[in-house]
Amino acid sequence: MNPACGIGRPPSAVSFVVTGILPVSRCRSRERDLMTSRERIVAAVRREAVDYVPCSITFNALTPVQRQGYDWQFPWPPDAPGDERLRYQVEELGLDQVVHVGLDVCAPEPFEPEISLEGGILHKRYDTLAGVLHAAVRYNEKWPHGEDIRFFSDFNIGHYVKPWIETEQDLEAFKLVHTPADDATLEARAESAVAAAREQAGRFDLATIAHCGTGMTGAQHLFGATQLCLMTVENPDLVDAYLEYEHGLTMRGLQALAGRGVDMVRRNGFYETADFYSPAMLERFLGERLRAERDAAHAGGMLMTYTAHTGIMPILDYLHGLALDSIFGIDLAFPGVDPARVRDALSDVSSFWTGPSSTYHLWKGPEPTREAVRMTFEVFGRTGLILSPCVSSHAIMPWESTAAMIEEWKRLR
């Protein structure tokens, strides 16, 4: 632990509240602390000069099922209120966190689902005017959602017996269940969500970010991973029809957020990479839609960031052609990744939220994590970089690794 900068673990939940750790202002040199956190993040995303490189960490508590058999590692208790967690991350750790804007663009489900458990298989059905919409999963100790099957969850993929969407009729039924809210409701939700986020962000001069769009990431949750890959070849019109519907919902969300002072949006492209599709397929299914979403964000006064984790090297030219403001979460330690090539291919159009790998560095301890921070600075420099673990620090990972990342960042920034 570095007592001066306060990034060690408090000895108990009580000390999280009454800790005597020095505030971050005591850890920064006065002559360099010229920008607010919001100004620093926005400038870095725009690839402009900053007083120092910002560090923003996504802390992922995971589900209780995922945490089974592991100790809680974060230096705040699992039930700590969100405002107190944010205060700790900003004031005690000194991070440039972003405040999230949550906007649901859909109306309440108009149909009551039927849920049943039969022989270890969990079923969920909607009886709609377009027919029955039905999914089934293996219900076992690794299923985290209780007696429910959500539309959008990574856990669907490994548990599916029958995915939500297999046919055109399934998609039509899904659209009747997952239907957009009316304009007045959406505008009211956007106004309320942005006001709440800006109030929270204003306490610490933080940037705001809204999550808009899931594309083929969300499609995997509905179709299944293998099934979706096959369908892009065997039934591309169905994939196109889903993506066009989802794109329409995303555009409605972007339009509702426009002009309200949100700093940026983040589009989820986690599973939109060469792990699953060729560059030509990505361009065919996503290219124009992503560029339209980028343009809509810009028209609304917002920057656009894009999550892309693995399967990056074959699609560098494709990503360059998207010209998105920033790429979040590229895993620099994944086999075959060449950080310098990533920089050379994209740094003229995109900034980077990147740093130590959650999988390859944080799990291995402080020294590999420190080395990853040093490599990130050496390769990407100090312009257009937001230091961030790829993609997050998990509650079951050694806290000493995350603390080492923060310490090394403060030394090099």
C-alpha cells in the first residue's frame, strides 16, 4: 500500500466509511492539476493535449454465482451505496471515473410471460399476436438469473437449449414484446436520466456517458453464438432484419439524448470482431449502421466510444473506416495482438481506453500489471490515451493488482 495516495485496501467495511486516507488533491502536483476530470476525459477522447493521462476503471462486482468460492476484493463492501463507491473511486483512488446515463428505449412488455421448469430445463414463453416467443436454458448451479430468462445476457449463450430467435416469426414476436416506447415517454425518460447523471457527475466534475446500442453483441444473446454465426451465411436476411430493428431503437435513443449535455455514448461491439466474422461480413452487416450512429451522436453534441475486446488484428482497416472517436477495451495481451500496430492503424482517427488485461495481467499480480502500465505508456504515449483495465477490474481479482495499476499510473501520467 502507498499511504500517501490511499490505494490500499481498508482493513474493514467500517474503515471504508471513516477512513483517514488522504484525499487525492494531496497526491497530485498543484502545477499539473489544471483540468477537471471531465475536461481531461473529453480532451483525451478527442486526442487533444491533457494535463495528465486520465485513468478510468470499470469495477465489475460480478453476480453472486460468479463470486462463489472467491473472497470479495474491492476496498468497499458489496452493499456500499453507489454514491459512496463513486466518492471513494474519485477522492481516495484519484480516478477519472465517468457517470453512466441509463436510458431504456422500450415500452413495458405488453404480454405476461409464462415460466416453467421441466426436468432441469427452464422455459419462458410469450403468447403474442405473431405467435409464441419461447426460450429454454439449462437450469443449473451456474445459471445466475433465478427462474427467469432475460433477452440480453451473456449467460444465455452457454445455457441455451432453445434460443429466443430462430425464425422470422420469432423476430416478429420479439418485436411485439420488445417494442419501443412512445416519443413522449422516451423524451421524459431521457430528461430524467440525464438530469440524475449530471447531478451526480457535477459533484466531482466528471464526464457522463450513455450506453446506446448492442448490434451483433445483443444478437448473440438472442440467437446464440454458434447459431448467429451460421445464420449470417444461411439466413442473412433474418440477421439484417434484426440488426435494422435494433439500429432503429439505438437511433431513437441517440435522438432523445441529443442536446442534453451528455459527453459521450458507448456502443457495445464486444462480440462484433474477427473472433466471429470476417472484416467483409462486419462491414456488410454493421458498417453503415455504425457510421450512422456515430453521426447521430455527433449531431447531438456527443462523442462516440466503441467496445472492442479481442479478435482485433484482422479488422484494423475496418475499424479505421468506422472513424469512431474512441475504442474501449482492446486486450493488448491477447495472443497475436501487436499494440504498436494497433496504435499505427487507428491513432489518427480514434483514441484508446486501454491498459492491463483483466485476463492476463490483473490475475497474475502487481508486477505484471505494473509492466503492462509501462508498456501502455511506451506504446500509446500521452495523447489520446485513457488508461483502463481491459475490460474491467473484477471483485474476485487480487486488489493488489488494481492498486499497483493505479500507483504506476500516478508515477507515469
